[in-house]
Amino acid sequence: MSKWLTAKRVARYGLIGFVRNGFVSLAAVFIMTITLFVAAGLIISSAALSATLKQLTDKVDVTVYFQPSASVDSITQLQKSLQSLPQVANVTYVSRDQALADFRERHKNDQLTLQALDELGDNPLGASLEVRAKETSQYESIAAFLDTQQKNSSSTAIDKVNFNQNKTAIDRLTNIIETSKSIGLAVALVFGLASLLITFNTIRLAIYTARDEIGVMNLVGAGHWYVRGPFMIGGVLYGLVSGLVVLLLLYPLTAWLGPGSERFFGDFNVFSYFLSAFPLLFLIIMGSGVGLGALSSYLAVRRYLNA
């Protein structure tokens, strides 16, 4: 029972200290709110970027064009070989008839081209395979495999592979993905460290302000937890309040940005993502806030409070 009473008193003194040090607490909450808001922004922007990059990735492929004389069996054999590669997500077969129909659709307003095509009589187009990789960085190895197969064109009748034409777009897309991940991680670490240091100094200032009271508690024989607990509770409260403020701000902000984000990012709606991912965002934001507050207060208490 005494432990329970002690815990209640420590929590109450921590709350009193949080309210009493109004300006100091407000400064700590303000800085931590900015940090958590930036972290939430990074999470949402990362999701938006990932969705956009996925749309772009879905449009990137390597197409294998076959000579018109290529047999269906040789094309099917190569298709099975490609599907067995661990880098390949899927392989789509486009027949000669489908290639001709697609060509006519693309040039439906170009009567001169269609007339020249009709004069040929026979279908001049060959079949093709559209190869999509699981990751954009894997197209290089797929192209190397196809290059080996192309050297043996007597059996597969490969006319050409358009990897070199798409290589620039593929490389740029890969660089965007890798760079965005690195930048996002670096920004999150910088702001997390800044929040940790600022909260650390805030707790240190609170300890200095309450030095007389701490001295009296030491004289009357107060325990370590009784003296240090309120400062730890204060650090946790900084994180809790900051997390709640960020979540409250995100709701109207994402609702306002929702329609615009859908026009800018395509299928991605910021508000829809916020609602669907709210449990995860709640855990990350509140957990990060409480974790930063608790860690910084613990370090400050251990460093500057000899009680």
C-alpha cells in the first residue's frame, strides 16, 4: 500500500511540477511537438513517395521483341525461363495479333501509316514479352540474362531488348528511391537528437529551479525514487502532451490537404492514409514522444541530480 501511495504522490508532484514550470514546460512541449510533427510528416511523405514511386515502377519494364518468324514454343520456353528467375515479378506475353492491334490503336489518327501497313498485307510485327522486376535495381541482371539468350538467337529468335532505352529512367527511379530513404532517415535522426538535447536541458533547468526543495527532501531522508520520480514523470508528460497536439493538428491539416494530394500524387490521398494508418501513427508518435521524454529526463536526472 505504501508503494502505491508513493507512486501516486510522485505522479502528483510530477504533474504539479509540469504545471508550475509553465514557461519551461511550454518550451519543451513546443520543441518536442515540432520534432514529432516533422517525424509524422516524414512518415506521411514517405508513404506518398512510395505510392508514387510504385505507380512509376509499375510503368517501367523490359520488353523483349521477337522476330516475326519466331515460333510460339521458343517464346514460351523463354517466358518460363524468365519466370523462374527470382528477380522477376511477372512476364506478360503479347502475341503478334495483339501487337498489331495495339499498333493500329496508337496510330489510329495517322492514316498514312495505316495505309502503308495495309499495303504490306502480312503482319510485320513480332510477338513480345513484357518483363517486370520485383525491384528496379534488378533490371540490370535481367537484361544480362536476356543478352545471353539473345546471343543464342537461333533458338529464341530475339530481335531486340529495349533495356538500354529504359535504362536511364530505371536508374533515375532507383536513385530517387535510395536517396529519399537516406534523406528521410537522416532528417529523422537529426530532429530526434535535437529534441533529446532540448528536453535534456529543460529537465536540467527544472532540477536547478527546484534545487532548494531537493535539498530539503535529501535532509529529511527522501528516497531516490521520491526525489527523481517527479522529473521523470515531467519528461513523460512532455512527450504525451506533444504527441496529442501533433495528432490533433494532423487531422484538420490532412483533411485540408487530401484533395490536393490526390491530384499531385495520383491515387494517394493524405487524409485517407491518415485515417487508415491512424493506429500505427498513434503508436509511433505517442511512443516516440514518451520515449524521448523519458530518456532525456532519465539522462538529465542521472547526470545532474545527486539524490
